[in-house]
Amino acid sequence: TPVPNLTNLVNTLSHGDELAPYSKVTAAGEPYTPAGMGDDEIVVNEWLAKDLGVKPGDTVALGYYRVDAGTQLVERTNSFRVHSVVPMRGLHADRSLMPEFPGLTKAESTRDWDAGFDLVHPIRDADEAYWKQWRGTPKAFITLAAGQKIWANRFGDLTAIRWFAGTNQVAAVRDGVAAKIRANLDPADVGLRFTDVRTPALAAAEGGTGKEFGGLMIGFSFFLITSALLLTAMLFSFSLGQRASETGILLAIGWEPRRVRTLLFREGFMVATLGTALGVAGGVLYAKGVLWGLSTLWRDAVNGAGLGFHITAATLATGVGSSLFVAAATLWLVLRQQAKRPTRELLSEGATEPGPVGADSGARWPMRLAVGASIAALGMTAAAGAARSSDPGMFFGAGALLLIAGLLWVRAWLRGAIGPTARTGPTARTGSASGRAARAPAGMTALAFRGLKRRPSRSLGTAALLASAAFLIIAVGANKLDADRDATKRDSGTGGFALWAES
């Protein structure tokens, strides 16, 4: 049987000089109120009867705010005669009769109440104890007609409808009520329209941060990896340079070059393996730290976007395998370069210059490649500008070609193929007749220039490392867009809205 009820928060329940502030009162019919109870009567529970000192026949004044009084808080008072006193159990001790009052229902203490208006009546220790034990259990009950007369408003005249059924009937009643609600409730009648928002949201995110953003990150990573490889090669080259005499001794006493390279390769690969293991652990901790910072200290940098740490065994295995492969390839290239040096030169490391002093025939092919790379970079840049393309591939492709061309020009310059030249005597390595060698440019001492030329590969690696870092800085700055630029155009970052307001 359905039993409608209306529960409201009242300011006071009083009798004479005794007053209980801010209590819940429920208006309902049977079984909450006895059959035949008048609209001017009230049922109180044992707690309220003891608190106010009332008994059947006494008068209780009920003070409350009118809900439909506009912006003003207008208090009204109605008097009721006590019909009976009910114990604190069963239906009259049901705390779920109180609806979800914002600011009250979830409050752990009466001190945490946020009723939406000032609490002018002091809350006593007894009221706090009642809230702790009984929460929003109504302290009094009146008839439904009396409650709707004083509390009904434009928002409605009921807070709940309850169905009382036997244990075996609960499911049937619940299903029947649900079926009736679904059959008679059309969301469109109340202005509700359901739309699949996830699919277009994912499509929008894919368009803004999908392929282009992925390509941008790959481009940045490429130059970072290149810089790391150059640094690895330089460090390993330094290590081999310090052990050049040891390598020369091994070759001089009869070790085969392959055996020496294998020995050095194994040593270097063991160090690389240890470094990879430490790098994986450190990388995971570093990534977690950066994401924590972006979610807390630097949250404004990501505009409140939710960032989460995600890692799988496959990504770890790929990272470890790639790192070891790259390290092995770098070690092999450096050892291959060292294998070209004669044993006599390794034994007398420092006595002769390992790099050529004059121009050599090997400087011409870098110059030809430099010319080709420069033309390709300019062509790609011109094509991207003509098409107004924002493809990261075009940007990083042109940048990579320009970087390669610049490094090839530097290599040709170090080899003496371009730049100011001067007559030289016999070279230190070959003792050949005098030729033409590169001369130090203006502003650079001859000693500094000879230091650059002494190990051209190492000098070129240093230049490549610094150039890659400079390119990354320029790339980040070039891809930082001004949100206020062309703000009124629909194809700008603002979508054509020049002003942004937030309430």
C-alpha cells in the first residue's frame, strides 16, 4: 500500500519555556499517525516528550520558514495538541524518512550543518547527542493534510512515497512501481535529452592531440635520442682514448684486432647493461615524479588535465631492448673507428696527431652531401610554407636536414675543404709534400683551431650535441602559439571567440 509522506526541517518545537531547535517533522497517514487523528494534533517520540516535558493533551508550538516567501525568510508558527507519545523504535525510529537535505544529511556533527540560512537558535549538547545517535529521525508526526497545508509549495507537496509489503512481495512491488514509472515518464517531457558524449569527445581529442601531437613528440624524442647517442659515443670514445696505449700493447704482443675489439665491446656492453637497468628504474621514478608535479605544483601548466601514469611489461621490454641495441651499435662504430689506427700510433698516443692537419680527399664527399642536404632542407621549408602545412613531419624533416647539412659543412671545414687556407709543410702523419690546410678564422687562435682539428670527429660530436639542444629549444618556442592572435577568426585557437568569461 503506498503511503505518501512529507518531511521538513522546522526551526523550533516548543512547550512553554522549553525549546528543541532544528528538528525533522514528518507529515503522513497510517501507520505513522493513528487513524482518525485530527489535523491539529501531533504525535511526539519519547525523546521529544522527555525533552519538552509534554504528555498527551499538552500543546506543542511548531515554528518553520515558509518556502515560497521569495527572498525573505518568513517564519510561521502553528500549534498542535499532543495526541500520543510513541517509543523510539520501528517505524517511528526510521532515520531514512529525512530526505537528502543539502548541507545537513552528510554532516557528521551539528556544528557542520549548512542549512542555507543562519542558525539563530543555540544547539545544545542534547541535540548533538541526538544527531550522533539518531541522525535525521523525525521527532514528531502530523497528518499529511496538515503538513501539506503549511509546507506545500511550487516545488511539490511530497518528499517520498513508501510501499509497505510482506517479505515475499517486496520484489514484485518494486518491479511494479519501476514499470509504472518507466511507462509514464518520458524524459523529453521534462526537457531531458540523452546523447552519447563520449564518442564525439574522443573524436575531438583525437583531432587535437592524436596524430599531430604524436608526430610532434616523436620528432622531439628523435633529437633527444640523437643527442644521447652522441653523448654516449663521446664518453665511450674518451674511455677508449685513455686506454689507447693498453690497446696498442695488446696488439703489439700478438693479440688479433678482432679479439681486442671483442674484449672492449664486452666491457662496454656490460657497463651499458648496468646503466640500462639503473636507467629503467630511474626513468619510472622520474616519470612518476613529473606527473605528480604536473598534478599538484604545476597543474596550471596542463590546464587541469588529468594525467595518469601507465606502464606495461611490453613498453619496459621495448625500452630495455632498444637501449641495449643502440648502445651496442654505438660501441661497434667507435671500436670500428679505432681499429683503423695503426699499432704504432696507439702505443705513442699523444706524440702524433690522430686527425689530419691539411686537407684530404675524404673532405670532398661531406661537402657534396652538405650541398644536397641544404638544398633539400630549403626545398622542404619552401613547400611547407607554400602549403601552410603544420605537419610535424615537415617541420622536423626540414629541421633534421638543416642540422645534417650544417654538421656536414662543419666537417668539411674541419677537413680543410672550405674556408681560409694556407700553405703547410710536410704533414705529421704521412710526411708528404706541402699542401693546403685550413687556416684559423678571424677571432680564433691558431692553437684553438688546431685543437678542434686534432680530433675532428669529437669536435663534430660536440657541435652536433649543442646543435640538437638548440634546435629543440627553437622548436618548442616555434610551436608555442599566441591564443590572442587572430582571436576573432574561426580557424584560430579561440574558435572565433575573442572573450572568455567564467562564472
